[in-house]
Amino acid sequence: MTTIPTDLDRSFREAAVAADLLDAGYDVVDTPIGPLLVAVTDRGLLRVSFTAGRDPAEELESLARVAGPAVLRAPRAVAAAHRELDEYFGGTRRAFDLEVDLRGQAPFTLRVLDELARVPFGATATYGELAGRAGRPAAARAVGMVMNRNPIPIVLPCHRIVGSNGSLTGYAGGLELKEQLLRHEGVIL
Amino acid sequence: MMEDVTRIPPFESFYTANAGEVLAFLRRRLGSDRADDAFQETWLRALRAYGRLQHGRHLRAWVLTIATRVTIDTHRRAGEPLDELPELPTDDGRPAYEELAFLTDTLPAKERAAVVLRYGYDLDYDQIAAALGSSPDAARQAASSGVRRLRRRNP
């Protein structure tokens, strides 16, 4: 089997981004909480996902279902998101300036995620509070579902949403990660 | 679980599965020095056409046909004669290509490619056009004039 020289492979991937041919470009980014798959489209950040224990092929299929089949690993496409995540974990960034691509999400989900994005660094809100801000005070459980399926964790900070008794409750990346993120933000000492 | 071959895979999976063979093919046809540019050109053409594919069958044959077109263009740009017929990719799992080969060996390159892709691999004209670097209409014309030529020769 002929292996592709690294330079040749990289130059194809860069040319694909430069020619604007991708439905979504992605890369796996190393962070203090482990490798994250980050995917970007021409509309903005499409996905941040905890790669541990997930099937990479299934991740790509999932991106292709949402954005289209032209999905390619392309570090250059995610450079801005990568930099902002580095800054966040490095302690020099508290809010993200990235556009997000939430195509295909239901109207209530969009309202919840929009309110979620306003919960600032170092603060928390309860599921019920977030439901109220999204216009459905009784929908705490539905808000929990939205948090569980958040396509852009960390940037859309579902780790800042906790139970009404202050317990961490749950996190798609695992409770330890949620605790680690809240400790990073000074919520937990 | 059986993989659904009609589904169009994410480009990354298609690229990583076939890039090595495409590079080997281009090196055989063009030499190592010119193969790199042709490699990039082949995959950019495939990527440009990828969103128009109707199904994911015969993607390997499809990209090797694009690579064949790129080698022809490379020879042409260099002013080199194209005295030999371009080598169409063979696909071991596809007897259709073998069955058509004895008929199509004598056709002009573009008609041969169009006939084999249409009738051997059952690709639609959008896919054939992308492989040949032409329009769907031109691909349809190439296939039908190839078939006419075959009928005249093999009544």
C-alpha cells in the first residue's frame, strides 16, 4: 500500500479549504480535558465532541448527515476555534467569539441554546432557571435533554447548568469533566 | 452489519480508503515528480463533484477515472503525444468491466470511459461528467456515440 507523504496530504487538505470545497472541516484538538473533535462549516462552529470511547467513523457520518458529505479533516478550517479553545483552557479567555452553526435544531432547542450561551464564565444556572429564560418554566426536564444533546459543549456552556439543589446532575462528557470545567472557572474550589 | 454501499460516505473516509492507490496509479503513469500535482488535482476534482453524486457505488472506479483524466491533461499540457489508450482502472470485484473490455478496447478514450462507466458501472451522467471533466450532456453524448460506434462494428 502506497502511503501518502505528509506534505502532499497536508497540501491537498489546505487546498480544499482554500478553494472553499468543504461542507465541514474538522480536526481533533488536544486539550487538558482530552482530545476534542472540532468541526466548522461556512456558517460557524458545528460540533465539539468528546472523542473518548466514540467511533470516529460514526462521528464523521454524523457530521455528514448534518452538513453534507464533503467532510474532511482540515486543521486550517478549525484554526480559529482551536485558538479560542487553547485560550480558554490557558486561562486567557472567558467568552468565545465564534459563530455557531445550529442548523436543523428545533425552535425550542434554539431558544434554550441561545439562553445557555448567555450564562457567563464562572456562573451557573439551574435547569429550571434556563427553562424559564427560554419561555417554558415547567420544561426543566426538556432542558436537561437539550443539554445532553448539546452539539457544541464548552463553547455553549452546558457544564454551567446544575440541579436545583446545586448538584452537578449529569454531563455528556462525564461528571468528572463537568467538575473539572467548573473548577477551571472557579465555581468549585 | 452489512455496509450500505449505495450511501455516500464522508469524503474523509473515501479519501483515506483510496488515496494510496490513486497515488500509486499516478506515479506509474506520470513518474514521481509529476504525480504530486496530479494527486492534488485529482482529489480536488473529486471533492468539487462530490456533492452532486447520487449514490456511493463504484467510488473507487470513479476516482481512478478522474485520475486517468488528470494524467491525460498533464500529458497534453506538456505537449506529449497520447498514442496509447489511457488505462482505465480495473476493479477486481466488477466483472462488468471485464465483460465490456473486449468490446470497448478500440473506442476513442473518452467514449470508452463513458461507455464503461455508464454500462459497466451503472454511474449516472453527473458522475461520469465529473470523472471525465466535462458536462453531463457531453458525457451522455460520448456514451451514446460510443454505443453507436460499437453497433456499427458489432452488428
